[in-house]
Amino acid sequence: MASDKGPLAADATLRRRIQPWEFEAFFDPRELRKEACLLYEIKWGMSHNIWRYSGKNTTKHVEINFIEKFTSERHLRPSISCSIVWFLSWSPCWECSKAIREFLSQHPNVTLVIYVARLFQHMDRLNRQGLRDLINSGVTIQIMRTSEYDHCWRNFVNYPPGKEAHWPRYPLLWMKLYALELHCIILSLPPCLMISRRCQNQLTFFRLTLQNCHYQMIPPHILLATGLVQLPVTWR
Ligand SMILES: [Zn+2]
């Protein structure tokens, strides 16, 4: 039975898979580790083949490493559409957002979907604008949900035998908080999510500060999904 085994030894992606501890350390939405990890999938045209790789930041950010690797490998075929999906531990900073837009403008056959585990320095005005610019240029950006954690575990992680379905379950609250903040960014609203870390016990804390503009502009189901927000009652 497949579920009794880890990834098959014959699996060509095995050597490119990351270790379970790496996945958990990089993609836990409560972790604020400095390094970033990128898991990515590339699909050409109507082909069913999906090429999967992983990368970590070096002296350069993972996004820049990807762009340099992709363009240097010279397997670009401008006449064939190319779908790229990124699973990023941190959302792109403003400089990477700019580089991604330049990359996409030079390669109009490429579409990019980005799933992020966390929003990188999301209070920074430039980073917020960078993400908005990316979305406005056609890039899809979403916060990783349980289905993406499940997908990454099965396809990018060298999980132990019998642990195929044992992807890490993180509190849904964190995914919903980041999804809420991403909505604020998209709608050009001020930040409502503050995140801090207490060094002595390594715990990550959040604070939600909602203003009238948030209540007015953010779809109620996004606010209510956090389970932390009560909408003002209107008496008729
Ligand atoms: Zn960057």
C-alpha cells in the first residue's frame, strides 16, 4: 500500500525534496525565522508533466535565485505557455516584487500563482505596494491553506514511511489572520494585524486592530472567519 511507504525510491523528485523538519520550520505560520524557502512547480503548455524543485535564500532572496535559474537554463519557449506555482514561506519583499514583474513582462507566456505561509514585514508601506503591484500585473497571491500544506507535504517533502497524510496541522487562525491582512493590502487599507515575538519564550503574538475602514471595506465573511470579530449590529 502506498500509504505504508514514504515517497517511492524511484521518484525522480526524491533528491529535490526537503526534510520534514525543514518544511515545518520554514512554513509554520507562527514561526518568524529569517531564512526563506521556495517550493515551486513548472508546467509547460498542455503537458501533464510537472517539474518540482525547491530553493532557499542564499546571499540573494529565493525569488531572485528562481528568476536567475529559470532564465539561465535557456529552456524558455516563448510560443508555449508556462504555468508556475510558488509556495513561499514569506511573501516577496518590494524589491523581489519589482523583479518578478520585470521577469513576467519579459516572459508574457508565463503565469504565476503564489501561495505564501506568512506576509513578510507587512507593515512596511513599500512591501504592501509591491504585493499590490504584483496582483495588479496579473499574479495571483493567496495565503497557504490546509490544502496547500497537504499538497506540499505530499509533493515536496521526504516524509517518513506511513506518514503520507501526516502533514503538519497549524492553527487555522493564523492562516485566517494573514488572509485578512492580505485583504487589507489588496484594498489599500491600513494594516490591522500586528505580529510580535517574545524572545524569552519564543512565542509569537498577534494583535488585531480594526478601524472603521476595515469594517466598511472588507467582506464580512473574511472578518467573521477569524472568529475574533463581531460585526456591529444595525438596528432597524
Ligand atoms: Zn525579496
